Amino acid sequence: MQIIDDRRALHKIPELELCLPKTMDYIRTSLTGLNCRILAPMDSCLCAFFDFGADSAIAFRADCDALPIQEQNDTPYASTHPGNMHACGHDGHTAILLELARRLSKKEKLPHNVLLVFQPGEESPGGARTLCETGVLEDHRVRAIFGLHLWPGLPEGRIFSRKNELMSRSAEVNVEITGKSAHIAKAAEGRDALWAGTEFYRRAVAMEASLPPEIYRLLKFGFFTSGRVRNAISDHTLIQGSLRAFQDDIFESLRDGLYAIGRDIEAETGCRVKITMSQGYPAVMNPPELYDRVQQAVAFGELAEPSMTSEDFAWYQKCLPGLFFFLGLGENPALHAANFDFNEENLAIGVDFFEALAENFH
């Protein structure tokens, strides 16, 4: 099948962030000759516009970048770029959109025009935001955008989504505490960065736990290091973790709470507390009205709970209505794992879903 050939060809040439020359060459070659206009609104980004004579358009997006991971799979289509791998299924997303392009090229009429977006930089630094700023969506009067992600752990071959919360807003949290070292026998002469760090951690965890259980959020720390030797007061602590939420007010309340805890720890211990956070991506929030309209056009399953992972598709939802979906892979290696792979027969299900949406959405 051509869609599988596409996925395997792309899997061999994984490229990172906003520099995808080989990937874009493959996409351009695949689109050439189809009944569409090929656009390049930004570096390492292509769009295909299918004009059916309508007043407005809908868009479908595929992310095309890979990850800095050394692949462990021994397959004929394994990565030929050492240290890089399509470990998140973006090669599959791109293959789905290429097959959708071939199907659209054969159609004579649809209720709207269609813009296909082949986007770089989903993993980092967030290519969707830059793409939105190019004006290509406004220029083609796009009124709704759709995307999907291959998803291990959901029933294989089925499409899922949910209203409102789907994928979280995120920020990476770094807490650096500087104290003063002293021999442990003269502890009073030091400023204990280890104690300050444990107290910061305790209060941060308690703050997050104080929120009602029905609020989806996450504040966890996975790295904590402090001190150099057993018989000296620690003069340095580093704590690293992640803050995630869906509603901006919840996110900002937790963020501000961390800064407040830091100020309190400084006042109480004399240590210096420096907190830095990455910008991260907004939350993927599916508009209920658009969700209901899409359900009338094509069938899909409903998720009971959102995912605490993040996606830069959220940037599209900041500038126009957008809906995101998961395509189940069943029991499968995890996303971002060095042995990630999947049953390629599932890709056709994604194409069928997008094609039905293009035909029936009004």
C-alpha cells in the first residue's frame, strides 16, 4: 500500500524541530501532480490547497518532525539518521495526510475547500504557533482545523476524542536553591539547602493536593539532588519537575503558589531560591459546539479522561476552532520509546476518518 510505503520512507529520514529538508522534499514530490496548489508558508512547512469552489475551507494538520532518540528497532525501514527517530508516530500522521491528498485529488466536489498542513516543530519549539502567525489559515478562509495522534493503550483501530479537556498545558519546573556549606559539626554556621529543598518539595506537593479531585492537574518532581558529602551541610539543591493543567487560572494559581513557597523558604532559611519555568504549550481544549457538529458528520468514541501530555495543536485552537483526536494502537510500545513501532494497517483508518469528515462536515 502506498500509505505504508510513505510511512516507511519517512521513518528512514527523521529530522528535528524546524529543519526538515529531506522530509519536505519527500512531501513535495508526493504532492506534485495532484489537483492542488502547493504552498510553503514557512521554512520546512508545506501546505496543499484543494479548491472546490467554496467560500471557506477546513484544514487537516500533520506534524512531521522526529525526536533525538537512537532507534532500537531492527527493521528494513529503521532510521538512517543516527540519534534521530520517529518515536512519536509523526511519520504515520504525515503518511495519513499524503493519502488523504491523493483521495481529495480525485474528488470533483466537496462542501468546502480543504487545506492540508504539513507542519514542523511539534516536539520543539512549537511550529504550530509560527504557522498560525504566517496568515495562511486566514488567507484560505479556514474555519475549522482537525488533527489526530496515534495513541498506544486505546483500542486498536478506533478513533477517540472528548469535549473540553483533551491534552494539558505544560511547563517544566526548575528549582535551584543556594545555601552555605559548613562542617556538619558546626551546622549552625551554614544555610542548609537540603532542608530548604525538602521543605519546598513538601509544601509544593501539599499545595497541589489541596485542590478538589475533580480538577485535572499535575505537579510532580522527578529529580532531586543536593549536597556533596555526608559530613557537610549542603549548599546547593536542584529540583526538577513538571506542572500541568487545563484551565489557565488553575495553572497560574499553581505557578504563583510555587513562587510564593520559594519566597517563604528564602525568608525562613536564608537560602536563595531561584525558580524557572519553560513556556510550554497551551492546553488542547476541544470546543463542545464543534465536537457536536463533527459527531453528526462522522462517528468516533468518547474518552472518559483527558491525557496529561501536551501537543502544540493547541496553538491552532487559539486562533480558530479546532478538534483533536486519538487513533488507538492497542497494546503497543509507548510514545517516545526507542522501540516504538505500530501496526501500519491502522493508518488507513485515520485516512478513512479524515475523508469522511471532509465529505460530511458542514
